Amino acid sequence: NNFDIVISKEVFSIGTLIASRHVKGKLMIWHELALHQRMMHHLPSKIWYNLIMACFMRNELVVPVSRPAQHFIAQYAHNVSEEIVDHPADPKVLYPCEEPEDSMIVVSQLIKRKNIDKIILSFSKFVKKEPYQHYLLHIIGDGEQRQNIEQIIIDNNLSNNVVLHGFM
């Protein structure tokens, strides 16, 4: 009761199934897939959509990211939005540069299981080589590992190469 709405990504997800059981009527599923996953000849995907979706998530609001995703999920869900909502990245914040720059970008939560520390350490090895010392790594996101990541940047002398933008 503390939430007005819970947004989950993808129907084919244990997290979405759990949310559908605990926040009935407050779940919105942002759905991207337009085909069955190929793993094991589509079998897990087909079981999920035909059985799990039909029994537990059939009436949840599903907002597709594309027309193909809309046509696919409409076969299994009763409450599919007519409105397509593309990827939520803000084009005012993330946009192509007019002048290409030698940089890389990571968009992620800064949490342990995302292994951003390993990305930074790999990037550190990369920028120590000629002619890559001028490259930049932009990290967009925030989370519990931010202080640890800031320390890794300092310890590896990457303050001029790694930019932490935080949540955008």
C-alpha cells in the first residue's frame, strides 16, 4: 500500500512474477521482447508465456517498447497498452556528439553484482597503453558502490579518464 505503481521490466522475469503476486493492480510491465527466447528451443519462454503469464499475470498492464513487442505480448496478456513507450533514456541528456570523441559509456546501477569495479580496472589497463591514454570512460548511474568506485578511480590514477555522472 506504500506504492502507487511498481514498474518491472519484461514479463519473462521472476521479479515481475513476484511483483504481480504482491502489488496486484499496481504493476506496470515495460516489455521489450518481440519473440520467444531461443534458449532450449524456445521451451522455457513458451511455458512462461502460455502458463505462468496466463495464470498469474494475464491482467497486468503491459507497456510495449515497439509495435513488434506489442503484437507479441498481446497474444498472452489482456491489458496491453496501445501506446508505445520507447527506451526511457532522455535524449536531452544522452545524444550523439557532433565531434566524435574517444570515449566509452556505462549506464548501470552502481551495485556489486554489476561489477563496475571490474570494468574500471579493465579500462585502467586499456588507457595505460599507447595511443589510448586520452580516452574517457563515462559512468552514468548511482548506487551503494559509488564510494568504492570513487576510491578505485583515485587508487588507479584515473581521475582524468573516468567521469562519474551519477543518476541522470
